[in-house]
Amino acid sequence: MPDTPLAADLNAPFRFEYDPATLRYGPDAVRSLDTELDAQGDDRALVVCGATVGETPAVMDPVREGLGDQLAGVFAKTTPAKRLGTAYDGLERFREVDADCLVAVGGGSSLDVAKIISILAATDRDPAAVGQAFVDSGTIAVPETELPPIVAVPTTLAGADLSIVAGVTAVPDTCPVDEPTSGGVGDPKLMPAAVCYDPELIATTPRSVLAASAMNGFDKGIETLYAANSTPITDATASRGLGLLTDGLLALGNGDDDPWVYQSLTRGIMLVQYGISRADGTTLSLIHAFGHGLTRTYEVQQGAAHAVIAPHALSYLFEQVDGRRSLLADALGVGEASDPAAAVVDRVNDVVTTLGLPTRLRDVDGPDREAFPEVADAVLEDAFMANVPSELEPTRKDIVSVLESAW
């Protein structure tokens, strides 16, 4: 057998334990939500979404039609802040309409809030006690009892659907906490019971919103291939998903509105997520750690941060280690290039520029150069750095250099 990175992969042991959601895909799939709820044994659904989605007939009409008599009510108050107070408002609505499940429609924020509502619905703890525990620990305890199930209906390309985690924040004027707090919850129980992937629903989302969310999902596929805990299973799904996303995103950015574009994007975003969020860890890695560092205390949107930093983070990665560059090049459709590392970076740049996303840190609401050392510390402390390739040993100087190159 040749002495190549691929040969080494073939000899690497792995363990893959994964309990995913039921996946339902197809044009107009959302109109069969009642069938999915029947299969899950649920009767009364509270739809959880943001105000914009809630006021968009092209989204809500098929959702309402799909749920039919199983629609118990709508809670259209989620925001990107993912407030604990919002979840308590949603809990009140959940109980008011006597719901037994949640249907999260929209992006990752609505799904995260739905997950927190589900946790709160299964606990009898006083809100003040929950708030204080969140301030003290940065998380919310998941009860041992069964949680109300969630069906996710994504309308963006952020790729937050097949996940067992949820982000949450709290501020004193919206719920019982003494100080602003941010954190997250992680538990296998937070995996949605089902996800309904409908390309016709994705097509209703404004192109600017799809583009802004696209790099989150796209980078999940990229990172899954070079992560230290990659597996042959996630290699297969991420590679196929990246190919579909690359074709779809380049077509979307060039103004192609044909149905195949949204079908490719929807299948791609489904595949790159498969198996990356598991009870024993996640394959998210270097780029997402940068994204967290850049958005932790700054107003820059997560997708914009990913767009700016991904090519520079990949260039750094390939300067230091192999980074499975050949596998990435194949997945991105540039496998014949003589320099696969350069071809991967160029391909990612092509996606960013074609989508019209920002390419420089100076052009987004992020940190000034003086803050780069502080951002670098946050990147290095991020939990996702545990998943970088084992040979990679980033330093503060290295991270600052990547940020400088992105400036």
C-alpha cells in the first residue's frame, strides 16, 4: 500500500455513535408535516419562528396547510439573540395552547429557542433558579424526563438542524438574571425528532439571507474533512454535501433561479451536517473557533465572519499540515489541480466573492487590529480548537497573523 495520507486514513480506528433526526426531503415536503407528526405520535404543534418568517405567507401558508388540525398555535417572537426570556414567553404560549410538540421554522435561532422551550417545558424548576444557575454555570440543566419533541423546518443554509446543542443568552430586563449571560446547552435529547428539508421553502428566503447564512453550513463540511475526529462516514456525507453546495452556491451567486439550485443547496446542507454533532463530540474546528472569537463581543454576523476568515484560516492550515487537502479538493470539484491546497483556497474564495460576501475584516463590524491579540486568545480557548488536526499547534502569534492577513 502506498505511504500516503489516504493510506494512513484507511488504518485509523474510529467509533461512530449517532442518533440522528428522521430526515424528510422533497419539494413541497413541508405540506406533509401532519404525516410526520403522526409518525412521531404527536398531536398539537406550536410553531416557533421569528417575526419576519411569521409574517411571510410564502413560508407560513404551506406550514399551516401541512400541519392542518395539528396546528395548535404560533409563537413568532424569536430573535438572533436567543434570549432565555423569549423561551419563557414561548413556554407560556406552549402551555396556553396545550401543545405537545414544537415545530421550529426558520434559521438556527428559532431552533435553539425551541430547544430551550422544550427543556423548560419538561422541568418544574422556578425561573429564578434556572436563571441563577445559568449565570453561575453558563448552561441550563436538561431534565432526565422526556422532552417535548421538535420538528425542524429550516429556511436558511446555516446548517443548525442536525445538532444536539443550543445557544442561549439572558439579560436582566427579559428574565430573572442579575447580569448579562451567554452560554449553551448540549445533550443528545436536543436532537430534533425530525427535520423537514423542503427546497421550495428554501427558495422563498431572500437571496441575501441565504448568502449570509451559507458560509456557516459550507464551512461545516470543510471542517468535517480535516477535523482530528473525522470518520469515513462523515467523510462521505461531507464530501458529497460540499460538492452539491459548491455547485448550488456558485449558481445562486450568479443569479440562477432554477429549481435544481435550491434542490442542490437543500440536499447539500442536509448532508454536510450528518454525523458532525454527536454525544462524543463535534467535527467543528478551526474556522468555527475563529467565527466564535470574532463574534463573541462584536456585532459582525456569523456568516460574514466565516466568509472573511475561511480562506485565510485554510491557507494557514495548509502551511502547517496536510489538512487532507486532496480530499477537500476532490469534494470542491478541483481535484485535478496540481496544487490542491491553493485550489481549495481559491475555490472557497470563489464561493465567497460570487455570493457577494465580505472578504476583509475592515469591512465588517468586527474588531480593530489593536484587539487582535484578545481575539486570538478567545480563538485559542474555544472548545472547537480541540478538533484541529493533531499535528497543528496554533499559537497566539499564528492566530494574530491569520487575522492580520484577513484585515
